[in-house]
Amino acid sequence: MSEYKSIEQKAKFYNSYAWRKLSKHIKQRDNNECQECKRNGKVSVDTNEYSEKAKRKKIKLVVHHIKELEHHPKLALDTDNLETVCVDCHNKEHDRSFEKKINKWESDERW
């Protein structure tokens, strides 16, 4: 059984042929729609927008492990443990916040 604890181990897994092939299949299975948005009555689909800055297609949808890879390595390639979600829902699921930090000194008088 493989472990996916370190960043290197996870990167190796997510760059593997097996993962890339399976994630493509999962997105097709889910009609290239965010399943979390769908459960909430919204529609979020993949687009073909191109990022000039990154020199690649903008990532709108990702394949998410319902039971986390790190804690359930046996389910790494189990299709029942995978779903397509948009980047916003994925970040919420993992408590990632990229909001602009509030500057508490912004309204202070400057000398």
C-alpha cells in the first residue's frame, strides 16, 4: 500500500498516468460540472479560457477525493471516492481562503 503523506509523494501520485487518465474519466462521468454546486442548485462548468500569464488553460474543475488521499490511500483510485468540483468548492472543502487580508491601519492618519 502506498502512502501519500509528503508533498513529494502526493505530487508523484497526481502526476502519474493512472491519475491523469482516471481524473479525465471522472470529469466526463460528471459531465464536466461541479457536483457540489449542482447539489446547491447552481451550475459550474469547465470553460476553455486560456491564461496568458500562466501560458495554459485556466483550471476551473478538479477531481476531488471525498475521503482524503492522505488518510485513505487505499481509495486513491476508487471511482466511488472521486467527484468533480470547481476550484472554489474545492478550496472551501479544504478550508483554504485566498481572501485579501484586511489592513487594520488603512484608515489611520499618515504623518
